[in-house]
Amino acid sequence: MAGEKILCVDDDDAIRKLCTVYLAKRGYRVEAVANGVEALRLVESKGPPDLVVTDVNMPLMNGLELVKRLREDRRTARTPIIVLSAAKQEQDILAGYSHGADDYIGKPIDLAVLAAKIETILRQTRGVAEVVAAPRKLAVVIAFVHGKGGVGATTLAANVAAALAAEGKSVVLLDLNLQFGNAAMFFDLRPRATIVDYARGDITRVTEEDFAQYLADHKSGVRILAAPPSPEEAELVSIAAVQQAIDLARGGRDVVVLDLATKLDEITLASLDVTDIVCVVTAPHLAALRSTSDTLAMLTRIGISEARILVTLVRNTPKGIDDAGVAKFLNRKPDVVVPYAEKADAAADLGVPYVLAEPNDKTTVALRQLAVRLATRKAVPA
Ligand SMILES: Nc1ncnc2c1ncn2[C@@H]1O[C@H](COP(=O)(O)OP(=O)(O)OP(=O)(O)O)[C@@H](O)[C@H]1O
Ligand SMILES: [Mg+2]
């Protein structure tokens, strides 16, 4: 037992008191509140607990809604939840699981059973934390972010991955543009498995070896977790599944490349939480530059320091605003400029990363330099 923080949510005073006393005696730090609203307020003020035990029927916000809300917040997306339910209310139990609960206990509560379940779940969680924290190689995470679609973010993600693999690094590319991701296409891969197949099962049981089976291999050495086959399937991938995928991809590898969506949702934010270096991709057009300004301001707001950001201007048209104009608009010079490449579209259409299709071209030189800068930039703690 490690003094974990347990949040008990029940509108029945007697049950709250009983749980608090019993679990505190067993060495846990217990907080008890009377409904979902109070529970969320407590999470907001005191941070996420290590485990939640919640009743179903409560005033203001019931337990099922609470489970749903906790799962929608990246800070609690993976927090274990045990639902308390009158033994005969099978519907509640099923609904609890479908909202993301990990286990349930019938009422009246047998406190010894509750304590045993808590201990079992926390032991598993500790096991996962130990694997992640074990002293071994843990990949640097590089995220490609863009405020406006079509600037060249996936082109950069694919080419940086390919350039680093060509240098002998072990690289995994996770396509986290869940609705419209097309990273696999840049490698001419039609993967048998996608992130949906990985996210469908009980993700807490997926080992690093299991995870590797969902990756598509490209002959460059890059391994790719492809986006869902259709936009509708994006919602089958939970925040917790994405967080876990990044953890699993990092184990024993050199670099994990994330191709993120333009949408600023909890999946994007959860990815940025664990990103070492953020490559903000922009293009020499007013609309792209404006959204890049907004993106940079957002990154500052969520606490990503300047040292972790690298702004890359992709000259994706032969014309466009010149470098001085771009710098003026953004109030900073881009860190890297990738020159226009006439054959960029052709390489993408063929599914050959540009750095491999045109190894001696000036755009390839810039892409390789970008890859080196990203991979060698010191990871700065958040
Ligand atoms: N250096 C370049 N020169 C010319 N064209 C380029 C260059 N880099 C990328 N492109 C082209 O820009 C287009 C958009 O690229 P890409 O799909 O990588 O953008 P994206 O930002 O990932 O878009 P989305 O928001 O749809 O995911 C593609 O047609 C690609 O070939
Ligand atoms: Mg893209």
C-alpha cells in the first residue's frame, strides 16, 4: 500500500463515513463527497485521485454521468473507477462499463470485497507505472501541430520519421489525426490493423509486444500506427487509449512522431502533455499564418515553453509571402524553412517519403536538417 488517494462518491452519509473510516484504516488517503458535481469540483481543486469509488443514483449528477465526465478529461481518462450498484440493477452495471468504469460492487457493500478490489486495481496500475518508469530507453516524443489544414504537417511528420529511420533510429509514427489521418498513405501502406483495432479491446492489458502487432512496417524502418479507416470510427478511440498508445510506443525506442489533428481537443492536449518537442507547421499564406499565431499563443497558455517549440515554414507553393513577411506576421523568424518542392505532390501520390524519393534535392536537405534538430533538441521538462 502506498497511501493512494481514493475519492468516494455517495449521497448516503453512512456509506461515506463507513468507506472513509475503513479505507483510511488500510492506509489510503480518502476524500468523500455526496455527488458527481462535488466530485468534479474536488478533482479540479485538488487534482486527480488515484482511484474513484462512486454510487450510481445521486442528486445533481449521478455516478454514470460522473464516470463519463471523468473519462472525457485527459487528467482522469485513465483513473480507475469502481461503481457501486444495487446488485439487481444490471442495467446500471452495464451502463457503468459502457461509460468506462473498471469494476463494480453490489450494494449492500461488503467493505472487505471493496478493499480487495481497490488493492487489485491499484496493484495493476502500479505495475504499469513501474514499467513506464523503468530505467531503459524511452523515446523522445515529437509532435507535429498545425492550426490550419493542408500546410504540410503530415509531409513533415512522414519525412522526419523516414530521415531518422535512415540514420538507424527506431521510429514509430502515430497518426493521431483520428478523423482524417493519412500518414500511412505517405508510405504507400494499407495497414491490416489501425488504431481502432488496438483501442477496441481492454487497453490496460495491451503489452508492448501486443502493441507492436498493430504497427505497419515500412521498408524504411518506420513503424506506423494508422488512423481509423473512416472518420466515424474516430470516436471509438478514447483519450485513455491514445495516452496508453504513446506510452507503449515509447518503450525501448528512439523517437515517437505524432501527427496531430488541427482540432484542439482533449486528445491533442493529452498528446501535448507528453510531447518533448512541438513542431508547429505553417505555410506562407495569411490564413495559415493567422492560425499559427493562434496556435503559438495557445501553446504558451497551456504551459509549453518556447524551448520546446520549433516553428517550421513549409513553402508549399512556388510563391507565397516571403520570409521577412512571415517573420513580421508571426513576430518571430521561423526556426526552419522547407523550400518548395515541385515533386512533393508526386512523391506523396506514389507513397514514397520525399527524402527517399529525391535524396539529393535541396528540400530533402532541409527535411533532414529539421529531423536532426528535432531529435537532438534537449527535452525540457514541462
Ligand atoms: N515542400 C513542399 N513543397 C511543395 N508542396 C509541398 C511541400 N510540403 C508539402 N507539400 C504539399 O502540401 C500538401 C499538403 O500536405 P500535407 O498533407 O502534409 O498537409 P497537412 O498539413 O498534413 O494537411 P491536413 O491538415 O489535411 O492533415 C500536399 O499536397 C503536399 O504534397
Ligand atoms: Mg495531415
